Amino acid sequence: MRKIVLFSIFCLAIAFAYAQPRQKLDGTINNKLPIYMEVIMMPYKDGLMHVGGVYWYTNNPNGGTLNVMGTYNSDTGEVNLTEKNSKEVITGYFIGKYDDTGTIIKGKWLSANKQKSFDFILKHQL
């Protein structure tokens, strides 16, 4: 019986994750590298949302995708994402904040060693 309950909870969690609307954003890093990002946000606790998804450079269609995971704080508008490649190696960070309209995220992209920093902007697609 316990296995059935655990399996049911697992199935509900997966169904909930896939039922979440996918956020589609496009923008730039360093005002010249065009990117496209798709993320899903899931409630976590105390105004925090888990964020997970992928992004890619739109000017390099064969470059593959990079994974992003992190948090969004609905109270402050802050977004913190860790970027990883297909081997799960950290390749960078997005540290930003939604503007007053709630449709644009601006901030800094940092390299994995945090030695390089570039402005980024992401806009929700409507």
C-alpha cells in the first residue's frame, strides 16, 4: 500500500510540473549575444519559486542548449539561475531582477569563476 501511495504522489508531482506554463523569454547577453530561454516555475516556499529550463544562443543554432536552474523570489523580483552544460558542469550564473512591469528581467551574467561579467536582459514573449 505504501508503494502505491508513494507512486501516486510521484505521478502527481510530475503531472504538476508538466502542467506549469512554460515561460518563453528572449534577450541578449552583453547587448550583442542573442539568446532564447524557456523555463518552468514551480512554487517552493515563502515567496520562492523553483525555476528550471534551458537556453541557447540564437545566432548559433548548432551550439546546443545550456540548462538553467535556480530560484525566483516573488516578493523581491530577484532571479538567480545557475547555468550548466550537458555534462552538468557549471558554466555561468544569471543574477537579475524583474522590472516594475514584471515582464523584463535585467541583471548580470557571470562566468563560472565569476571573473567575467556581462549585462543581460530577458523579455517575456507574449
